[in-house]
Amino acid sequence: MLKVDESRAEELKAIGWPPEDVRRYEELWEYRQRWGAINLERDERIFLRKADAALPKRQAHGKAAKKATRDKSHYRWLAFYLDALKASPPETELGEGEQGAWPILLEEELRVLDYYEPVLGLPDTLKAKALIPLREQWAGQAAALGRTLSFDFQAPLETLKATTKTSWKPLRAEASDPSSYPVLPTEAAQAFRSEVRQAITAQIRSSFPSLSDTDKPEPADDWQPR
């Protein structure tokens, strides 16, 4: 149990404990702090354990809080590129119902990370490198289904690095045609998203070490991050 230096009576009051129980907790807590629990009656020790169990858990001193998935560097890197793509000139040139293939790829990858919440430490990010050629493969397939515009995928990161220190790498470091920006009509975009969703989900679920023991089923088609 985490040792604290002050009574947490106010927290018990905040979660709805009766005033008489809160007062009893304060008195017993003070006694335990001064003399220990050995001289308390059995029912008093039980009462204190009940109170301790009811209190919200506190972070132990010196122990770093667990980062949320969306705060991990790999997730933020993907989200950074997705935002950059959505604000890019090619997106402003889309016709009615058209969608860029690259935003679809990144949206679906982020969706899987939001759902499964992998650790995204070094073992996971090393395995995530396998997605680099797969993204290029899928984008190449999309190019055959619609039209292709041009976008400088290096520019967003170069702009960021001009003002911020970061170790992030370009999204398309291994691309044979690093400026191609496939755009799909409505029906082709829907089919492409469905195919990519299945493939990315299977790849991440099966390859990320932190998900090796998960029994979480695949997300339903209508599942969306909060």
C-alpha cells in the first residue's frame, strides 16, 4: 500500500462517504500514523482497510505515470503526418467524393492503435517498420484505381524540424516515387479502406510483441475512437 503523509478524508467525503464515517476515518488514520495499527481493534483495522480500498489509487513516488497511446512518439508521428496531409494542397483539389489514399492508410493505422492500445515501446516500433513497405504497396495499388496528384512528403517534417527538435523520420523514406499522391473516387475509396483496414489490423495484431497475449477481438466495422 502506498504510504501518504496526510489524511485523505476529503477524498472519502467527495466519493459520498457519510460524515460520521469520514470523522471515524480521520481519527483512526491519525492514530495509525502515530502508533501503528497493532493496538487497533480488529473492526477498526477492517474499517481502515475498507477506506483505503475505496480511495482512488495514487501514483507511487518516483514511478512514472503510464503514457496514453496517443502520447507515444510513434502515434504522434503518424498523427502529425495525417494532419499535414489533410491540410495539404492535394486535399483542397479533390473532387466531390474523392479521398486521398494516404490519409486513409494513416487513419486506419491510428484506428488500430487506438483500439488495441499497444505499449509502443522499442519492441513494437521495431516491428512497426514492417508497415513501411506495406504502406507503399497499398498506396501503389490505390494509384491504379484512381488518379495521382503530387505532394512533397518531406516538407512537413522539414518545417517541423526548423522549429522543433525531433528524431522523427520521413513517412516515405523508402519510396520509389516519394511525391505520388493517389486519389480515389468514392466507391474505390470505400473498397480500399475496407481492404486496408483488414490488412493493417491483422499486421499490427499479429506482429506487435505487446499484443501477443491480448484476447481482444478485432474491432467492429463501426467502431471509432472516442
